[in-house]
Amino acid sequence: MKIKLCKIYLALLLFAVCCMTYYSSFPQQYNKDSIKKVLDAHEKNDSEKIKLLYNYALSLPDTAFSLSIQYFQQGIALARNLNNKTELARGLFFVGDRYARENRSDSSIYFLLQALTIAEQSNFKTTSIYLDLGEAYRGINDIKHEYYVSKALQAAKADKDSATILGAYTSLIAMADEKKQWSKLDKLALEALPLAKELHNAFAFAYILEAQAEEYISLQEHDKAIDNCRTALTIWKDMNVPHFIAYTETTISVAFTESNVRDSALWYAKAALATAERYHMDKEIGDAHEALFKYYNHFGDYKNALKERLAFDSIQEAQSLEQQAQTVTRAETSYNQEKKDLLASIEKQKQDAIERNKRNIQYGIITVIVLLTLFLLYNNRQKQKAKTKIEKAYTELKSTQAQLIQSEKMASLGELTAGIAHEIQNPLNFVNNFSDVSNELLDELKTELAAGNGQEATAIADDVKQNLEKIIHHGKRADAIVKGMLQHSRVSTGQKEPADINALADEYLRLSYHGMRAKDKSFNVTLQTDFDASIAKINVVPQDMGRVLLNLFNNAFYSVMEKRKRVSDGYEPTVSVSTKRLDNRVEIHVKDNGIGIPPKEVDKIFQPFFTTKPTGQGTGLGLSLSYDIVKAHGGEIMVNSKESEGAEFIVLLPGANS
């Protein structure tokens, strides 16, 4: 019973924290009637009217639930018509809040999820929506509670929003209290209590002390529990919050009972019962009877213990029946409303269909007249000319496309060839150097043999042998590189085969880097790799996936090279590559700190022939082909970028079990 009470009143506290920022954006100098007059006088359907509709709905008391929802829905409909996503997200957020205050978590979640989707596409901050969603899911005991509250905490810390940070801490503390995760509760309370003091939030401060008291009782640290309860009780009385006064009196009574302090235990239990009865709070009356039962049972007064137990069971049964009745009533109300909305929607669809048919008939008549006029005006010769022009334009377009594709292929081939040449040059240098040294040693060997110095000749022969072994070693190394390149250069059959994605990424990263170095000896960049060793081989077409990786690496190197030209002091070009296994998927991240992509161009980069590079340096086919290849593998490719700070490309591929 006590846990249920906490959920209701803590939810109200947190929803108040969430809405404070948004409520304050509306003019507060008008009362409800004044706002209604201004709203009725405002005839223009604009953003100001949306705010007036929301403001009037917010000014209505909780008892006018249906009316407030009606005005919120009017504002939401107007926001949709005006395509005002910020106000649309705000309205959906307010409706979700209203349903939450009615303890209708399912409806609250429905509207809050819509608000979150719209908010992510607008300037409306998602922090408070996350916190609201967390509390709504906690209301139905859903494990998503911790996920959304944690996201709210992370976002609030980034925005330095102290009030929302405290709200998130309080929600997480409540959950830790319910699950009896005491070490987690202690850690959260250690961070939340100083913040509550700093913000002068007595409500949150007292609630956290109360949660710690529950922990101390479970750990048999009754003195600490009593101290916390006394402090919290003083705050509740100063704030005149009867529910929490009775709640805390019940908690301190249990602590005194388990400490064998009879007088104080009985006094606080009776005080809790008196407080609950004075304010007609059924749940708290039941809690007080339960505390009295524990007291009498603990000290051996079983007659009174039985009496209190019967009283507690009676109240609990009545509450259960009341909750069932409320559930049935809410279900009936919801059904009737949904039925009403459905009938209204059907009627509207019928009217819309009639109007569409009328318009279609009118458009059809106009279209026929226009077509007949055009048919009479244009003769066969004009049609033939138009056809010739179209065919010529189509032929030129196909030729241009073919040239661009060939240019892209040649550019990729040149970059790959430069990388291969740089890679194979190193072992060849070793072969040449050791061959030259061995040739000189053979001349010395002849000289020593002619002089009859057998021991010195033997030592020289050993040196020659070692050189030959090194020549063989580096020759095999060059042979392996050539075979590997031949393997990659084969025409793709389109057949997938198990491949080590970490090795593939590492190999093409080196090839791309050496290709850049071959074109510009001054090019230097810090390479960072973080490959997940737990990734098993996945089914891909290695040549095609290598083309995707090579293109992403080349783009990243180009980006940091361009930024180095613009920013000379204190800039360190960096390209990082990482892989990660997620359930049945594999993620590949390619990140750079280069020039980034302008926001207006992010949505176009995967379009064929679109390029951010200067004329002559890019065809606009690299990312388009990469997108098609990844899609053909059943995966996705995404981009996150901030102009002047860098870009990150994320490739998602099906894992080994896909």
C-alpha cells in the first residue's frame, strides 16, 4: 500500500518538475476567464492561437479533465495544419501529462511517445518527455522506466538542468527503494541530497530521506531511520502535506517497534491513524492499522493485533473493490469515447470522399477539354520533333551517366593502386637491399677463399645465408600481398561468404591511408581503431563491402585534409574506425574530425551524382553505390555530422545468425 502511495504522489511531483519550464512560457498575468476572452477574440489561426488554446487548457482545474483535453486537441489540430512541429510536440506532451495526473498511464504513454517522435524532428527539448515517459512506465511496472529516466538524466546533465536532474534522481531512488537495491539507493541519494538543498526543494529532500529510512529499517539500522523520519516529518508538517505526514509517522512507528521502544512506536502509529482519519485518506488509514498490527504483534498483545489485522484487511479489501470499479469505469469511458471518435472519423471520411469525388469530376472535365484542345493544336510534325528532342536528351543523359560512373571507377582504381604500390614497396626494398649486400659479401667470399682464410670465408657464407633467408621472407610477404590483392580484384560474383569484418576494415584502412600518402607525402593523420574481438565471421560479398569501406575511408581522409588546409594551429587530423556486435547485428563506425557536412546537405549525400567536393574532385557516386551495396546486404548506412567538427558514418550489417 505504501509503495502505491509513493508512486501516485511522486509522479505528481515529477510531472510538475517536467512541466514547470513549459508552463512558464505562457502569460501568467491572466486568469482563466481573461484567457478565454482573449482566445475568443483571436480570430486568426496562427501560432499565437495555439498558445492561447494550450494556456486556457492549462488554467483549467483537474476536475475539468475532459474540457482541458478538448482545448489541447484543438491546439494540436491547428499545429498539424500549420506544420508547427514544436507546438505539436508541446501539445502532445501536455495531453500525456494530463492523462498521467488522472493515473491513466497507458493513455499517457501513447501521447508521450507521439510527442517524443515529433520533438526529435523539431526544437522541442526531449529531456522532460523522457522523464514523463519513465514515470508513466513506472506506473504500470514496466522495465522501460529505468531506460527513459536514465536518458532524461543524461540529457539534463548535458543541458545543466538542475531541476530535471533532481527529478530523475528522485525517480531512480524510488525505483531502487521498491526493488530494495540499497547500494544503488545510497549512491543516488549521495548525489541527490546536496542538489535538493541547493535548489531549496524541500519536497524532494524529505522524500529522499524517507526512502533512506526504508533502507535503514531493512538493514536494522533503526537509529538512522528514526533520524531521517523526524527530519522528513518536520518538512511535511511545514508544507502541510497530510499524505506524507501520515506516511512518515507510519514508517517511524515501525522503526521504533523494531527497536523495542514501545511508547514512541504506539504514539506515532496512533498519530498516523489520527492524521489519516482527519483527512479521510483510506490508503493511509490502512497503513496506520498495519503499523498498529505490527506493534501489538511484536509486543505480544495478540488480541489487539488481531483487531488491527481485521481492520487492515477490511480496508484493503474495500480498496481493492474500489480499484476494480474504477478500472471498469475507466474502461467503459474509454470504450465510449473511442466509439464516439470512430463514428465521427467515419462520418468525416464519408464527407471527404464526397468532396473528393466532386473535385475529381470537375478536374476530369477540365482535363478532357485541355487534352482535346492540345490534340487539335499540335500536329504530327510537332510530335515527331518533341520525340526527337526527348530521345536526344535521353541519349546524352545516359552517356553522361556512363562517363561519371567510369570516372568514379577509375578514381577508385587509382586510389587502390596507389595503396597497393605503397604496401608492396616496403618488402621489395628489403629484397633489393639484401640482394645488394649479398652480392658484395660474395665478392669478399671469393677474396677470402683465394687467400686461404677458410674461417673468415665460412663466416661470410653464414651472412650470405642469413641475407637469403631474409630475401625469401620478404619475397613471400610480397607474394602474399599480391595474392591478396588479386583476390580482392576479382570480379564480384555476388555470392556472400563468411568474412572477418575486423580484418577487412583494417586492411582497407591501410590501403586507403597509403593511397593518400602516395598522392601527398606531407599527409599525416592519427589512426584510431577499436575492433570488437567477439564479432564472428559474417556473410558478405568481400569485394563489394571492401568498396564501401574504401569509399568511407577516402571521404574521411579527404575531410581532415581539407580542414588541415583551413586550420593550421592546434589541429590534429584524426580518423577512427570501430566495430561492435549488437545482438544479431554488427556496427561499423567511421569517424573523423574534419570539415563535416552542412545540415542542408546531409539528406542528399546518398543521392546519385550529388557531391560536396569541388568540381572535378568527385562524381557523387561513391556514397550512392555504397548505400546500394549495404542495402543489398540487408543492412543500413547512416550519418551523424556537425559542420566544421566532423562526421561519423555508421554501417549496420546483419550478424552471423542472419
